[in-house]
Amino acid sequence: MALTGGAGNTSLTLRSSPPSAPLLPITIQNFGGDTLPYGLLGFLLSHFTSTLFPCYVMLRLATTIMTNSPKRVPIPRNGVDYRCKLVLAPMVRSGELPSRLLALHYGADLVWGPETVDRSMIGTTRTFNSALSTVDFTRLSSNGSHGPRKDQKESVIFRLHPAREGKKLIFQMGTSDPERAVAAAKLIAGDVAGIDVNAGCPKPFSTSGGMGAALLRTPDKLCAILEALVANIASEFEIGISVKIRLLETREETETLVRRLCATGITGLTIHCRTTPMRPREKAIREQLTMIADICREMGVACLANGDVTCPEDAQELVNTFGVEGAMIATAAETNPSCFRRKEDGGLAPWREVVELYLRTSMEVENRWGNTKYLLGHLVPGKDPVYRGVTGSKSYTGICELLGFPELVERAKEVDHALGLDVVPVKQGKKKQNSTADAAGGQSGKKEKRKPLSTRGVENSKPAVGTSKPAVQSPAVSIDIPQPAMESALAAQLV
């Protein structure tokens, strides 16, 4: 009688009393992570114990199940288990609300928001937008000045839709300080299913502040951040804390880091199968994936794989081959978020279908036009004749008319008005500088009409007709020189 947990199944062997009785092996496929079908086990136990075993065997079997089950970090009441999930990766600009809603529509189990820096969240105001049914975190932007303008509107730092994504949304944070991480997380923890720390972004805007992949070089700080979030956020808001990392240079370094991270109390770890210097076009490295998955399983932490995952079939292959418990799709979702849909359910949708749904969704939540236009640049094929028009479009109305979606035009006009896209900017003439500014810029001479040469002490220097040498000019200023001496001097110049 034993229960052994594998990567994807649970094997159960029953032995009756006396020990000489035959073994009864039962293997139950475990498809759902912590949704292990104990109801089915209970039925089997009840059936076999009523026909083959004494009553005490059932008690011994239940005890064995409890003691030999794989270790798992408890999932908080308001959190979510990452096991057996296909999720949308955190992507700056490509992970805003419309993109997340589209990914969920096409089959994503969970969605990560784009990396949001802790400093940008601290100081925001949480408001419920009744017109859009969204929760907005807003603040005034200083735009580099000491104080905001009086007419300046608040900027939306993060927008989420509680009804459509709240229980499936993981908020990813860029941070390099435990205290700031906790302060920022407390603002949004009540609206999301988990907080994820970005320790894998290699871009300068993240690493320059000691965030992202820079945390891989400061493991003590990274662990301190995770421990602070587990102690202050997971306990109070009852959601999970997770981390996303990259491979280190050697297998030994990666193993040491993963063990340290799993010991902080996190519920999930995502491994991007590339090192920090590697770019997305370089092939993902899989050699360390099994080792990482084994460590996570040993320590009870869910393990997701990221890198070159383009569809559910890719994800399933990673689970079967390397023993990870889920996968994350990134760049493929930028091009076509229907990549989350299985082939038997239709697979990739035509780009026009996806674009129309994306525009509808973007207008439903009044997404910033600049962000919508950026995503359209990925969704519309570059070789399509309409692509050039997309890149030059300046409003929702314009893009709907360009792409031939007349049924969306009226709503597009409303959104354009709400976002101020229908206001024609007034052309301002060139400002006239005052004389002081002109003089300071060396422009005083250009403002005045040039005086004739004669009035500036210069005679006409055009050569006389019939002569090869220029005429000798007389001085314009009276000089007190005797006439004979002057004539002698002029004669000397003509020699």
C-alpha cells in the first residue's frame, strides 16, 4: 500500500490482509494540480475495503495518502494555483487591459499584467470607474517638473476589470526594495489573484534601477523582497506571491538560486529559458528545465516555463518532456492572441477577426489610443496593403473606417471624444521675439534693412569700363594730409 506522486500521475497500490493476498495496482491521472480526484479515491477505497479488506485497512490507506503526498506550498484562499495553467506573459505595452481580456477570451487560464514599477504605484488613488466598470489607479504626473499644471489630468497607471479578469489577474511589480514592494502591493492586492516580482526583464529601464534581471545579481535582496511580500501581503490579503526569473550562466548557479527562492514561501516560479544577455530571437535553452522543475516540485512550488511557447500544444510538450506544471506565452500573443486556442477548437483566428474584437474591447474600456495603435501594429500583418494606413492612423474613428468596420464607427466617435482625439489642434504662428532676445541671439542685423554701401562708408567697387584694374577709391573720411603728398601716395599704389 503506497502513494507516489509523479510529474503527472498518482500511482496507488492496494494490498489486502493477509500480506500474501494479491496486489491491486491503481493509477489515477492527475490532470488538475491540487484538484487530485480524492472523491474518486474515496469511491475506490470504499468499494475495495467493503469487499476485500478489514476496516482498519481503510484508515491505514488514508494515513498513507496524507503522509506520502507530494509537498505543496498552501494556496491562499484568494489566490490561484499556477499548476496546469497556460498563461499570458507580462509584457510592457502588450499586456494592458484589452490584450489581457482578449487572451482570456481565447483560452488563457491566467493573465499577467505588464511590469509596473513600485514607485509609480505608490501615491496612486484607487477609484471605481462606473462608466467602464473598471478599477483605475491614477495619479498626477509631474512630467519632470516640480509640480503639475493646474489644468493637468490624472494619468491611469493601472486599469483592471474586476468582473472579467480579477480572479485571473496576476499583478507584476518592478521593485528593488522590500519596503517599497510591500507599500505598492498593498494598494492593489485586494483586486488581484497574486503578486509577481519581475526578476527577469533585461531591458535598461528596468535593470538601471536595480530591478528586473539586475536582481539575479543580488539574490539576498531578491529573497528579502519575496519574504517581505509573503509576510505582509500573502498573510493579510490571502493571495499568492511568485517570481519570474531567467537562467543564470551555470547550472549550479541556477540550482542554488531556485532553491533559495522556493524557500521564501512563494507559491509559483516562472523560468524564462534564456540568460539575461539573450534576446527573444535566440532559441530558448531547455537543458536546465527538468532540474528546475524537480526542485520546485520537491519544495512544493508550482513551476511555469517561458520561452518559445507559441500554442497549447507547445505547452503540453513542455509538461510531458520536462515535468514543468504549466507554461507562459509571450510574443506569439502579441501577434495573435488566439494562440491560446487549441487546434481542435479552431486554432489561430484570421487577423481581421482578431483586430475587430481587439478594437471592440479597446473601446469598451477606453484604452489609450497610443497603446491601441501600438498593438495594431503587431496584429495587422506588415505585408497587408492596409498596414501603412494603420501606422498613420490618428483615432479610433479613422482606424475603423480604414479597416472597414462601419458598425464600430459610432462608438469610435464617442471614445475619440472622451479621449480628446476629435479635437483639432490650433496651429500657432511663430512667436515674435523682442529686440533684446534678437540681440542676444545675434539676430539684430537681420531685422533691419541693409543700408546702401555708400552710406556704410564703402563706394561702388565695380571696375571702370575699359580698364582691367579696379578704380582707386578715395577715402570717405577727411584726412588732414597735404594734397601733393596724397597724390604721391596714390601714384605709388598704381605702380
